[in-house]
Amino acid sequence: MASTLAQKSSFVGRTAAFRPAVGARPLAVRRAPVVVKAAGEVTVEIDKPVGLKLEQSTAKGGGLVVKGVSGNAAKSGIKAGDTIIYASSFFGDELWPADKLSFTQTAIQRAPSPVCFVYVKGENTNVNVKRLPKKPAPPRFGRKLTARQSELASHICVDCGWIYCETTPFEDTPSDYRCPQCNAPKRRFVGYDAETGKKSGIAEGTIGTIATVVGGLAGIVILAYLATSV
């Protein structure tokens, strides 16, 4: 019973230990979440730690039902009982249908901050989440660096979105360097182009996570095929 409950509900996001690196200055300033409404669907950007407690929806349309809201999620306007139908992908550049709890939570944990969600108010009875296609994430809203920061920006933390803009080259930082915002290790940083806002490279550990998820899905498909072949 305990394991079943653990699979059904889990908090998305985490409160990371804060241990600033010497000379590092967090760039991100807490801001009100961005909210966009269209055709009955609401799109929000929420800084990590997110603070959503989700469960698999049993409603006709599927999705992930919100069972608890706190912190940054509470500020966004999401309420308990609403249904998440899209969430950020691993890399944050796409939105993926929120049809599987474990898969979606893994993606949210790996996606850079802020995390984007699309949800409908209350129970989902109109949108078939399983049939939704993936789609590009909306442009980032109002997240600009100063001219000096843009000049120095070289790397970004894939776990929380903190941008390294220090005078010391990132490659010269100690091997035990940690993100001053979420405490992620140095290996979780990738190159960052301030002009385009694009990342380059893949952070260590990301490929393993994707392979594990894909492998798990493949195993489910094989088992389902064998079951129907008996």
C-alpha cells in the first residue's frame, strides 16, 4: 500500500540546499509567474522549486490532476483540482503531453527553470491528453540579462536555469564548483549563448536519464505485445 501511494503522488520540484560559491552572484530575481490564457487553457511559467503535488487523473480526458499547491506554484494561480495537460520537456525547449505521472515528473525535475505548464481549470473532460502532440515551448517572457552580464555569460545550469556570468572562465572554476542557486554540481552546466538564448552540449547525467526512461517504455511495449500474443 505504501509503495502504491508513493507512486500515485509526489511533489514536483525540490528545495535545494543553498551554498553560494565564492564570488558568485545569483542573477535570477524572484518574479511573479507569467500567465497566458487562451481557449480554456492556461499557460504558466513557474520558477523552481515548483511546489506541485500531482496524481494521475482518472477523468475522461486524462492528464495529471493537481492534489496540492505550495510556494511558486501557488503564486501562479494553479488550484487543487486543476489538470495539467502539458509540461516542459527535459531540455525545456518543448512541451510534452502530461499523460504519464512518472515520465512527466522526471522531465520536470530535469528541465531548466522556469518550468512551463499548460493546464485546464478543474477536471479535464474535453482534451484527450494521450492524443496531444508535443509542441515548441513558448518564448521566455522578460528574462533579460544586463549588457555586462550578456558579455560575460558562458554557461547555464540545466537544473535551475542560473546563468554563469563571472569574470573567471567557467573552465577555471574548481571541480567542486556548485550552482549558487540550486547547488547542482559543475557537470550539470552546459554552454550558453546570451545572444540567441540557446544552450550547447548535453550535461552529464542527462543521457543516462533519457536512456532509462526510453528503455523502460520499450520494456512496457514488449511486455504488452507478449501479453497479446499468448
